[in-house]
Amino acid sequence: MSERSGRTGGEGPAGGSPVDDRPAARVVCVDGRGRVLLMHWRDTVSGQTVWEPPGGGIDPGETPLAAARRELAEETGLPGGAVLDRWVPVRREFTWLGVRYAKTERFYLARFGGTPETDPGAFTAEEDETYLGSGWFSPEELPGPLEPPDLLSVVSRLTLLG
């Protein structure tokens, strides 16, 4: 879930808190049984938990695809090369660690023949503090709350692409 010291855009609604619009990329990983890999995070400010695909901020000079591949490897230990150059745009609005985010992210697809084990290896201090685990879930088993809330639709759109 980490967005890592993102850049801040304009003011939020009605002159409220600033809105962070740092570019980010996510990866929808699908295993050989059609299950999706989700990461479980806990916001240490609000206490809320969320399940979402692996991913995070795009570093300066990095392409969205390169960021998706890097984030997948860092957060799961899975090979970044598994990320296909197939993506759908997903509008996201959420609050994380007291920062409001409003942006469109690229969600990429990665397919695996079996069900690989995940092993987060390069977490930031923030991610170490907020990570609760991960799991592979069939569409019928998806836990909640999900981010984005329409994740099932995103998975459907992506898998139709390839």
C-alpha cells in the first residue's frame, strides 16, 4: 500500500487537505487456478485494514511497467519479468496514513502457471509497519475491504486482455 513520500497536488475538496497524485502502478497476479494475489495492509493512523494487489509509487525517470515489475519483486519476491505489458487505467481515491490520494493508476497483469509462494524482501520501514500478510483468492473468496472496491471488475477487464 505504500506510496512512499509522494508529491502533493492541489488542495482537496472545498479547500480541505492536500491531495497526493503521485503516479503508481499495481499488478494483478493470477495463478494457475484463476486466483488473485492480494496484499493485506493496516493503516496505522486510521486503524483500517485493506486488501489490494501489489504495487506502489513510480520513481522519477521510471516507466510505469518498470515500476510495476520492481514493486512486484520487492513486495512479493515474485519475478518482475512476469508482469505483462498489458494494463487498464483504474481511478482511485483513498486515504492512507492520513494522506488523501486521488489519481488514475495503471493495473498490469501477471500470470503464473502454479501458485508461487510470496516472500516480501525489500519493504520500506512504512511497509514493515503496515503489512499484515498476503494470500491467493478466487473471485468468490475475495476478502474485504478491497482497494479499489471494484477490483473484481478490474481483474475481469485485465484477464480479457490476455
